[in-house]
Amino acid sequence: MTVKYSPFDVHQTKNPHETLKELRSKCPVSQFMDGFYYLSKHSDITRAFTEYSTFSSSGGPAQRETQIPKDERTINWYDPPEHTKLRQLLNYSLNAKSYLQSEPFIRKTTQELLDKFAGRKQVNLKEELSRPLPGIIISYIIGIPLEHVDKFVGWTDAMTAEAARRGVSPTEIYITGDKIEEARLQREYVQEQIDVRRNSSNPPDDLITRMIRYRDEEGNSLSNAAILAQLRFLLFAGHETTRNLISLLLYRLIENPKLYERVRNDRRLVAAAIEETLRIDGPVQLLLRTVVKDVEVSGVNLPKGSRVILGLRSGNRDEDAYENADEFNIDRKTSPMHLTLGRGAHYCIGAPLAKLEATVCINELLDRYPKISFAPGYKREKEDNYSINELKSLDVVFPE
Ligand code: HEM
């Protein structure tokens, strides 16, 4: 039995839920092009996340396998035990303590963005709130001067737009994209930031400086290329995803005024609304792995060398894992964790930060506005991008 679905087709991935349902029931492991398999079941995806000695990250995170020098590879390109070293390095600066320390800054930034709405009846919440906030926060955490954030976020946006235009994932663009002007400018800029710290006798105590000073147990430091690669990935991973979480969560609350009011009156529900948004509207739609030994998954033999797509978008709506899986329901009690932040060794290192940003942002907005409605004529539309779930806009009005 075959069901035609290509997870790389931007048109087919715009509203694929009926097709994904059919895939899950008829061919949970489907081959959609030579050597590429799509896993659609929650259980199979969870297995692939955790069995990294079979489902390896070593083939790279992009659609086309890319040959680049090893130390230019980003952390999500390694398997343990090599991966563990890089993870420890990032954990040193990206951890619960550093995230919590950034909370006052997240709040202040959110308030400043919201202050700009004063006296206005209509705004595009995507452009004016959820898009800028995570870019400012991740830049602050890493150590990028705030006055450079706009230009920095602009380059990343341009890369994402170029990815959509070419029908590839943003990851692919930033890995191979130095032929793109914005990718080159971003690389040069991050390199400058590294150089400034290397040449300073008193560099700021930020992530960049810590990466430069890092020594492993044998006393080896990270090469310049390795530092550059990890920083560029972090800057990208830290905001392309989180901003969509915030937009999609806002969309779900504004769509349902009763729910908006309920969450406004009981802020303990914000956490559940975030988790349910991550499940049903996950900003990351798929991930890639490479099979490094022959393996059987749900009765299908995957030969060594196959590339496997972990269909997060499908697994998150798997009816074997979630009752009424297509329903946005913040009262779920016993369901398994969604797949949107990964599992196992590569579990998203920024997950607590993304949730903190979303929590602060939603609470600040709820404090200020008893009601928000979609602007007249507003229609939910998804950007043309097969790997990221992004609204085209979020135009709202604040009723009197
Ligand atoms: C809603 C927001 C976010 C989503 C949906 C998300 C999603 C993910 C997923 C699915 C993975 C696992 C990748 C894999 O298994 O191959 C991951 C890893 C990662 N994320 Fe996030 N992420 C988010 C926010 C962030 C933020 C704010 C940061 C920055 C602090 C970040 C940094 C990273 C890094 C560095 C990794 C690689 C971890 C590793 O390979 O060990 N992410 N993320």
C-alpha cells in the first residue's frame, strides 16, 4: 500500500494532516524517494531519537548530505561520545541558572515591545512581538551587542526566506550558504565577535568567551571553525523556532476567546497551553537521521545508508498516542510528551529558554489586554517552508 506524500514538498506540506493520518494507518514507514523513508508514528520516531547507534546524526541535518570539514559541523551533526563533549561545553553556559538569570531581561524586552502598541488599534503580533523577542534574547545570552541585533536577525531571516525560495530547509542554507550574501555577512560578523574577545585582555564573561577558553580533559581547545559553527547554529536555533512557538500559541488563544479568558484568569494554564501548542503546531516539522546498520521499523527493512525523516508533525498527532489528536486541548493529562523538542542525547538544549520566553511574553500580553481579536479579514496562512511551521502574519485588533 502506498500513500503519496513528500515531506520536502512545500505545497503538500501546507495542510497535510489528512494525508499523514492515512500514512500512519496504511504505511507508517513510507519510502517517498530513493533512499529516503518517512516515519510517521510517535513510537517509531521516539525509537529513532533514542537509538542513535542505528539512527545516526552523522549524515548531517540537511536534506542533501553535505561534505564539510568535521570541525565545521554543528552539535546536531555528532553522535555520542563525540557529541557529549560539545554538549557539555554548551551546557556550561546554557543551563537552567543562566536562563533564569535572563528572565528580567526577557520581561523588560517584552514590555518595551508591547509599549510600542500603545494607542494603536491593530498590530501584526508576529512582526512586532514574536519575531523580534527571541532574536534579542539569544543574542544577549551569547554576547552579541544589542545594537547589532536588528542587522543580525535580518541576515537570518534572509537566509530562511532564501531557503523557502529554493525549497530547502534553512539548515541547508546556512550550512552550505556562503554563496548567499547574508550568510557570508553573518559568518564575518560572528568571526569579528570572536576576534574582539581573543584580542581583549578583559573580554566579557559570555558564551563566546567561554567557548574560546574551553579546554577538554586532554587540554584541547575548540578550533576557530568549531566555535564559529556552534555559534551560528545557536543564533539560528535560538530564535527561528521560538518566535514561531510564540506566534502559534498566540494564534490558538486568540482563536478561542473563552480559552483566552480562562488562561488570563488562571495563569497556571500558560504552561499547558505552551506544551499543547508545541504538540499540535510544533515549529519544527521534521528532522533527519542516517541509518548506519540495517534495521527493521514497523515491518519495513531499512538498509544501511538510508536517510530517515522523523515526521514530528505526524507523530505529534498520532491517534495511538493522543486521544482526539487533532484537537487543541490544554487539559490533556496522560498523553506522552510531544516530539517537538526531541528526545535523548540531542534533546533541545534551549527548551527551558524557549518556554520561559513564551511564558513571560504571554503573561505580559494577558496582563495588558483583556481581549484580542483577529483583524477583519485575517486568515491563517503558513509560510512556504517544509521544515519550519511559521505563520505568514498574525494581524490582530484590541477591542475597546
Ligand atoms: C520552540 C522552540 C524550539 C524548538 C521547537 C526546538 C527544537 C529542537 C529539536 C527538535 C532539537 C533536536 C534536534 C535533533 O534531535 O536532531 C533541538 C536541538 C537543539 N536546540 Fe532547540 N528548539 C527550540 C528552541 C531552542 C533555543 C531557544 C535554543 C538556544 C538556546 C536551542 C538550541 C538548540 C541546540 C543547540 C540544539 C542541539 C542539541 C544537541 O544536538 O545536543 N533551541 N531543538
